[in-house]
Amino acid sequence: MKRILVTGGLGFIGSHTVVALQNKGFEVVIIDNLSNSKIDVLEKITEITGIKPLFHKIDLRDKAEVRSFFDTNKVAGVIHFAAFKAVGESIQKPLAYYENNIGSLVYLLQEMKNRNIDHFIFSSSCTVYGQADALPINENAPIKKAASTYGNTKQIGEEIIAESCKAYHMNAIALRYFNPIGAHESIKIGELPLGIPQNLIPFITQTAAGLRTELAVFGADYDTPDGTAIRDYIHVVDLANAHIAALERLLNKKNKTNFEFFNVGTGVGSSVLEVITAFEKAAGKPLNYKIVDRREGDITAAYADTTTANKELNWKTEKSLEEALADAWKWQQQQ
Ligand code: WQD
């Protein structure tokens, strides 16, 4: 049984990927420093799959801890989620973001190189494209100057990985996520935003649950059919499955170059107002919201051209926006 290291494996996307890995027969070891996740997610994963993942509370910024982990744990591949990811916060705390997101990536890659572990899956983001010139966005779209430190850490991260793969003959795939939403059907794991949610869906579900008075819609004067911004909302379970497909591509040596990247989305764009309408239908209740000014740094529209990911990863999304919103609402009602 191949053992896979999942960093950030107690986080939102990480925990769903751990479940998918275990269901596929992989042995999983998680590294997480619990800075943006909770230890009880480990029990929840175990309840879902019946298998308790190995767990090490390690901060990947601690080079010595990373080294000693690899001294005592043999792994066949690494899926790297652990990173800070709040766009707004990243602009206020750039050094913390570079130290964590870039520093830990470098230490991880160094240890993998030293031990010839050459299968690496990187959590990247469609944010690397900025506002793309053409929609839907395919992998040939130019990388634009990041609008946030968070986005820059993803761009720099991809460059570090590409150069390392070339120099040290490693194999890696970066998955450029669009907007992950929803929760596992068991409703035992889901999105756990700490504090005021940054992202749309948790803000919607907390408003519907009465934890927030109303949703502020950031701008209705965009150049879109209903004036609100468009995104590609992908169910987190579909996204987790894309990681399995990418890992198996590397393990089966199907990759065509030693650094590949794929856009992982549904291919469908939904505006904020369309999401609100779909949520009201899924929850069977109206949502309190008001239109306010645009949020700085937001782009007008982004949705994926999924052709390459569908073909090369032999993967496609199976869940709809409505299903994802229904799962997110059920998850919120559990909190
Ligand atoms: C979605 C839409 C907002 C909140 C970012 C990162 C991306 C990834 C996901 C980490 C936008 C609108 C939101 C609210 C609103 N991050 N909105 N009211 O900005 O597309 O992507 O988060 O993995 O890399 O860039 O996601 O959920 O913040 O916003 O109107 O209270 O909802 O303006 O149009 P975003 P989001």
C-alpha cells in the first residue's frame, strides 16, 4: 500500500482529499500545524473511512522538524496543501505569507530531493491568471502580475517547483483551483472558516443560519449580465478527486513533462446573484443581502476551460452548484 504525505490534511480541501485517498486504498500520513484547522477533523475522517490517518503536528517552517519527519517516514508522494490563503490578510502580512507559503515549500522540496521522492502535487489557484483576457480560461492563458501576496506565493511556488523538477528530475503537477465550495455528503467534514469568513459561500450559510445579519454583495456594476462578478464554484469532493487523478498520473508515469499544471473547475461561471438564487432554492429560504461597493482586488469573471484536465487527468466534475450549496447548508446547520 503506497503511503502518501498530505500537508494541511486537516484543512478544508486537504481533509476531503485524505478521505478520497483512503477510499482509493492509499495509506495517508498528515502533517498539519493546526493554525487554520482543528484536530477533531482527524476523528471525523476516521468516522467516514474507518481508517485513522497517521498524524504529525509539525510546522513546515521548522526545517529541522521537516527533516526528522522524512528521516522516520517513508512516503511515495506528497500532496501539499499547507499554506496561508486569506487574500486580504496576505496584503497586510506579506512577510508572514512568504515565510510560510514559500519557506515551507522550499524545505519540503529539499527533503524530497534528498530522498528521491519525486511525486509532488501542488495546491495552486486560478488567481495566477488575474483577470484573464479570454474566457473560459485555459492553461495557455498568460500568468499576470498577482493582485495579492497570496496570489504571488502561488505564482512563485509554481516557478520554484518547475525549476526544481528540471534540476533534480522530480515530477510534479500543480492544480489551479477555481472556487472550492460545499462539504462531504456525510456532513462530518466541511469548510471551517475561523473568524469572519472571507469567502462567499461560508458568508452566505452563516447569514442564512442567523450568525450574520446580511450578506454584502461586493459590487453590482461589473460588466456581466446581472452586474455581479462571476466565478467557477467547484464541489470540494470533485476537487479532491482531481488530486487522486493527478497523483495516479504521476505514479503511473503518464505525465508528459516533469512539471504540469491543470485548471480544475466546473467550466461553468455563476454570478453572485445566481449563487444567491441557487442557495435560496437549496435552503428553501430567502437570504438577506445588500449591494455594496466592489471589494478591492476582485476580478470581474473567471471560469475554467476544463478540456485539458478532463482529457489528461481522465477526470471531470460530477456535482452541480445546487448540490454543493445544499451540502454547504447542511454542514452549516451542523455547526
Ligand atoms: C467570490 C465572489 C466576491 C464574499 C478567492 C481567492 C482564491 C481562493 C478562493 C483560496 C467574488 C463575492 C465574496 C462576500 C461577495 N482562495 N463576495 N460578498 O475572491 O473569487 O477567490 O478565494 O483558496 O484563490 O482568490 O472568492 O469567495 O472571496 O469571492 O460579494 O461577502 O463573491 O466579490 O465576486 P474569490 P470569494
